[in-house]
Amino acid sequence: MDVVSVRVDEKTRKKMRSLSHVNWSEVIREAIRVKVLEEETEERRLDPSSLADAARLTDELRRPSPSWSSVEEIRKWRDLRK
């Protein structure tokens, strides 16, 4: 198990000492586990309106450009390699 150092102010430390029956290491470990789980859950949660905005933006970016041809550009760069 790795070691993580946590700093607390003097007032909090005095209160912690008065509650000596509490396993503070376990309290901190559990708090970290809960926070990691919250963050992972938040990352997986997708907002439908954000997805719709992303799809709309993607469609706008995909507009064909009449003055530029990707096929011609690729061919140009491939020919320059030869």
C-alpha cells in the first residue's frame, strides 16, 4: 500500500486527537475511494443536450468545401514523397 501525506490545520488536529477512537487513516481512505468513484461516475455520465450540441458542431464542421478537395490534397502529398 502506498503512503499519502495529508496536512490539516492545528485546530482540526486537536479535534482529531480528542476523538482518538476514530481510525483516521481509514476515514481518509474511504473518503478517497468515494471521491474516485464519484469522479469516475461523472466521467461516464453523458448529458443528452451536450451530445446533441457535439453532433451539431460535427455536422457543421463536415460541410463540403467547394474550393478544396481532400482527394487532390492527398494525391499531391503522396506524389511529393516519390
